[in-house]
Amino acid sequence: MSRSTTLSIYDRRRLLIAALLTMVALPTLWWAKRDNPIATPGVAVADVSGALANATGASKTAVKVSGPGTPPGYLSGPGDPSPPAPGEATGPPLEESFTRGGLGSFKAFPPLSEQLCELAFLPDRTRITVENTDNGKRVECLVSRTRLAEGIVIVLDASLFVELSDLAEAPVPVRIRW
């Protein structure tokens, strides 16, 4: 039994209705969204006439290349903030750039010469500092990368965990610095 390649009257009607709806719906949607700047892609336009006037010599004092006392690489002009002094920090504090908080727990690791802790987001053998945020006590350990239970950020050796908190208080809130 072979299927005919011709469309039935019902299939032709469905195609006609779909085509008519599309021909009406698309222009209507375009018309409704044409004044919305988010819905239509556009190009940002910048007024550069003032900058061109400065560059062509209308005001040579507006753009001044670094002079005495100004480190190379900084342009100065009216109302510009002073550049940072050499050695001055310009970003967030370094210790805050590499921290992560969460809950820490413990388990008994096999006896080793090094103090290990299990972590999921740092490479093996990374030296980290773990701080109990409740009491401020800190310990250092080397990362052994592994998957952890949901909600736990770090698992410390029991001997390290005792330096942070009592074992009965596990898990405790910690901040990890690396």
C-alpha cells in the first residue's frame, strides 16, 4: 500500500491557514516592536565632533601627553583623576581575590607526613589556609582534589579539624584562602 504524494483537501486548507496567519502575524509583531529599542538591534552612535576639534588643534591643552611627574601610559586632561602612585593597589585586596566560604567537615585520613584536606575546586597539592569564621582559628593544609557531598566545601583531616573547632560541632562555617 503506497501513500499518495498529493495533498488531501484538508492538508491544503491547513497549509493555507498557516500561511495566512504567518503573513499577518509577522508584520504585526514587527510593527508592535519597532519602537522598542531592546527588541530591535541597533548601533550606538557617539558624538566625536568635540574630540576631533581637540585633535585638530582647536584646543591643544585638552589632551596632554605624560609630562614630568606623570607615569608613562596615562593621559591627563581637565578634570581627570590623578593616576595611582607606583606600588599603590588599584584593585580589590589580594587576600579577598582568592577566597571562598562554605561549610567544612572532617574525616580520618591515613597517617601521612603532610596535612591533607579534600577540596573539589582547586588543583592537587595547592597549599591553602582554612579559617573558622565563628572563632577566627586557622590551619594550613595541602589539597587533595575529590568530589564532596553537597553543601560541604572542604573536608579536613580530623587532627586539623580539632585545631579549628570541636569535632562535635561539625560542619562549621569556614573561609578558604589560597
